Amino acid sequence: MKQWKKCSALFLALVMLLALAIPAGAVSPQEDLSGHTIILHTNDVHGGIAGYAAVAGLKQAYLEAGAGVILADAGDFIQGDPTVSVSQGATAVELMNLAGYDVAIPGNHEFDYGYENLKTLAGQAGFPILAANILQGEDLALEGGTAIFQPMGAEGATVTVGVFGLDTPETATKAHPDKIQGLSFLAGEELFACAQAQVDQLKAQGCDYIICLGHLGIDAESAGNRSVDLLEKVTGIDVFIDGHSHSTLEDILAVTDGTGKVGETYLTSTGTKLENVGVVDIAPDGTITTENLTMDEVTALGVTPDTAVADRAAAIQAEIDADYGTVFARTEVALEGEKENVRTQETNLGDLIADAMLWQAGQDNAEVDAAVTNGGGIRASIAAGDITKKDINTVLPFGNTLYVVEVTGAELLEALEASTYCTPESVGAFPQVAGIQFTINTGAPFVSSESYPGSTYGKPAQINRVMIQTVGGQAFDADETYTIVTNDFLGAGGDTYYAFKAATAGYDTGLPLDEVVMDYITAQLGGVVTAEQYGQTGQRIWTLSYDDVTAQDWFAGAVNYVTFNGLMNGTGTGFSPNTAVTRAMMVTVLYRMAGSPAVTGDNPFTDVAGDAWYADAVLWAAQNGLTSGTTATTFSPDTPLPREQLATFFYRFAAFESGQEVTSSGDNLTGFADAGQISSYAVQAMDWAVGEGLISGTTDTTLSPKNTAPRSQVATILMRYTAD
């Protein structure tokens, strides 16, 4: 009896544990679901093939529970991992056939291996691949835009479900242009009108529910063509199953004020790599619920993975592991390739890939100056430790090749301005570089009056955000011609890089990018990615955010310089270039240049409080002969600094640095009509500053020595004084 009670307690505990593992609101296949319509959905699987067996098992479980079931995918299923990319998607379609998919749509990555390849896969698929907004001429590029299903429950309850598909218009620039020739992707208002037409058509055909499978996403970079944008304009869609942005249901809730709906339409998405399976339940009374299930939660529902699917997925994985699993190198540091990082900032993995491109191109072309690749082409990180061929292929899955272009400096500027138009917001075009140093001012506006041909991206009307400091180790020249190695996708004008496509000269080397990276690691790095070389980024890309400075401003380069060298800081959201520099600000800058040494002693000036932010700087300046104050006992810290005092501070600082008297020719003020207005104490300093090229006239014949010096002038003089 006691033994029975013990077993019973264990059984009840196990039941409670399993009950806790089942997500709240999930429709359990252990219930009688007669009359229910279940739509299982996936998106952005990207080669996560191990999950297909559970998806197939879940479909079978719901069918056995009496529900009518539709299994759908919202795009990007043939690329992302060698298990599917090596076969150019054939293995993905094979597994989806085995799993019992009923319908799918193409994502932008379905075109990575070309339109003809996608048509071949569509012929092999045991399910329709729908896309209502992809045209070849005036006709649909694929077999259809809509499909109608009548999934029947165990008791014969039938509803009619209409499904239509939409692919992101960004495919026009996110897919290799050469691989989508002749295709057009309806965008904006045309996309919305297309969607409304599909809804109206399906309703006219007697559909009870309308489902849109859309590979549109909710990312900011897709604004104007996102699912949330479309649902503000299109009515009659009951459920929009989304892809492209790898969003989870939690992400959807965040952009829909916690409702999971836009207007009357439910919006849902499952993330990526089959981390979740989406479940839409249409109850007999018409109530709709949306839920995501993790693979653990699928197991908790008592679902048995499909054996045939699992066996075939394992066999495919084994084939890849045998070919790609060999260790060929190692890395001492984690190499950063996460989407949110490689699309917003320089990373060490971006540096490594760009370095490899530059190295390889230099083997054949000694004149190559720099490398540029897109962050969106980097699809994974590499953990510290062993590196396999599969690791590199997972990072670089697109089969890209090295492409060499010759561009002017102005064209290179255009490409970098366009590719960082929304930084710090994520964008796939974000450049990872080698042989280039440049800055991005994220506070400056991106100005565009037209889009690139056939693109959703804007052409810069002017260069406001980007300044290039060096290319190939030399000072940047907008009129110079540079040889840039990139990838064939960008060379053909992919993403925002139309300036590369329009270049006067360019050619494809045919060298696979993933093989180039492996060769670089083995031949150039000796098989080890060291912490010394790639433990940190190479500081090739600098970002700042000033809303009152653009690249067009004469002082922009100086502002960049003093900011990144820690000589001057911003003033809130801006730099305040026209604000006068005070005496306290000036001595603080010089104090920083001296290394901010520790000081002791009493401050000789009664108007400098001991706890003032500039107190140490003033004491240091007084002790080292840089200032004697405006009187014997006052420093006047808040007084704006005249240009003649500015010159004097630098003159005295130069003497302090050199440890000896600084001299000047005495004839550098000739030709300035107002030279006589210079105070006697400042004449020699002004003569020296003009002779050294630190200070120039406010006009050809005037020095304006009594004018106050704005922050932009001080930044410029600091750059001239300290730059090599």
C-alpha cells in the first residue's frame, strides 16, 4: 500500500510538471479538436532542418485530434546552412515534402541561387509556392498568388481558407541583381493594392477566412513595405503570418501595443531556425488565437517526431558533417557575427573577412586599395575554439565571389553614405571594411530625393553623414580613383551599392568568398586567429552623433578629430560649433592634451572654486606659465575667448611642451590690415600661430583678433596643432 502511494505521488508530480511545461493558451492535440482549423506555420528556417520532424509530428497529432490542418511556411527556407545551401535548396524542399507542407511563399533568399533554380524547386515541391507581388513582365513569376484549402475535421466540419503570398520588395536589392533579371517586386502602394486585390478575389470565391503569408517583416529598415504598414492600408485579412525580420511573437506584441493585432488582423511570426512553430487556431465559433511553441513545448504536448523526416534530416546532416566537419584552424577569441551587430557597427569578424578579401585581391592585383563587404552577408558568429569548414560556410552561405571595382573617391563616398543611411538602426548594407578609415555622424540627416533604379533604397542627394579619412593608408581624395575589392552581390549593385554597379570598371574574380577566408586563416594567419590581431576591432569605423554638424561643414573633419581623440566633447545632442569657447574650456582642453597630470597647491584665482570642473586645469595652467589671469587674482573662467588669447594659449603651450622658448619670424602679420589691433602681449603669439598655419585670417586681409573664437575654430586649430 505504501509503495502504491509513493508511485502515485510520483505520477501526480510528473503530470503536474508536464502540465506546467505546456504553454498557457496552447491548443493541445490531446483534446478533441473536431471542427477546429489549425494553421501550423514556420518562417526563416534557414537550414534548421533538425526541427522538421517535430513539425511533421505536430501536424499529425492535430489531425489525429480531429482538426483540419494547414502547414505553411513564410519564406527563407532554402538557404542559411550547408544542409540546404549545398544542394541549392533541394534538400529543404525534400524535407518539407516529407513533413507534409501544404503551402509556402518565397523569401528574398529563395532567389540566392537564381530565379530558374527557384522555378525548378517549385516543380519539385509537393505544395504551391505563392507570390502575388512578383512579376515577370505582366505575369506572375511563380505558379500563382493564391490557394484555397478546405481542411476537414473528423466530424466533417469544413471551412474554406484562402491563402495568398507576398515577398518583400527588398528582394530587388537583397538578391543578386543578375539572378533576378526580368523580375519586378511590387512595393509601397502597388504592394498594398495587390494585397487588397487578393483579399477581394478570395472573398469572392467564398473563402471564410483569409490568411496572408508575407515575407515582409517589421524591421525599421523595411519601413514602407512592412507587414504593419500593409495592414494599416489593407482590410479583410484575418491572420498575417510574417517572415523576413526573424521576429518572435513577443516582438510582434511589442509593435502592436500588446494586442498581437493591427486593426482587425492577427499578426504572428516564429523567429528563425525553427526555434518555434506557430499555431493559429480557428475555433468552431470563429474565435482565433495565435501561439508559438518551442520544440520543448511540442514535446511536452506529447508529440512524437516523425521518424521518416528525422532519419532523412539526420542523413543529410551526416553527409555535411563528413565533408564540412573537419577542423582546419582555431580562434583564440569569439568572432562576432550577430545580426544586430554586423549591421550596425564594425566587428572583429567583419574585420577578418574584409582583411581576407583585401589579402586575396592583393595576391593578384598589387594596386588594390581597400575591401568593402556588407554586414548582411555575415550570417553567424564563430565561438572561440576550433574552426571547421562548416563554420565558415554558415557565416558566408551565399556562394559569393570576390569582385573588383574601380571607383572614384566621390563614388566610394556615395556608397558608404547610402549604406549607412539609417545607422545606428540595423541595415544589411552596413559596410565592414579593410584599408579604409571613415566616420559616420549618425546625428546628421540622410538626404535623398530619388531611389536607385529598381531599388527601395534612396540615392544620397548630398554627403551629410560620412567622412573618409584614409584609403589604402593614404589621405582620402574624392577625385582619386581607387581599386576596391567587394563581393559579386555588391558589385552588381546589391543592397545600397548602386555606385559599385555604375563604376566604369569592374570584374568578377570567380574566387569563392568562403574559400578566400579559409585560405587567409591558414596561409596568412598560420591557422590561428589570435587575440592580438582580432581580440578587438581595428577601429576602422568611428561613429559619433551630432545633430548640428554635417559632412558638408568646413569644420566637420576637425570636429571628428577632436571628438575621437578626446580633446573636446559634445554639448548634449550636438557639438555647438558656433558657441564661443570660454577661458575655462580652453585651459581644460590644453590640460587634457598634457595628459591631465595631478596637481597640488592653492589656486591663485578667487573666482575659481575648488570644486569647479575646470579647477585642476586652471591651477595646472597657472603653475606652468600658460596663464597669469585677467588680473592678479581673477581668471574669468566664463569669459569668451578672443582669437588673440586663443593664439597666446597655444603659443605658451608649445613652449611648455618643447621646454624652450618658441620663436617666430616676425613678419607673418604683413598684409593683415587689422594687425595693429592685436594687444601687445599677443603680437608674438599671433605672428607665430599664423606662421605655423594654425590660425588663418577671417578674410584675406583681416585677422579679427578681438573676435571671440567659436568651438569650430578651436577644434580646427587643435587638429592642425596635434595632427601628424
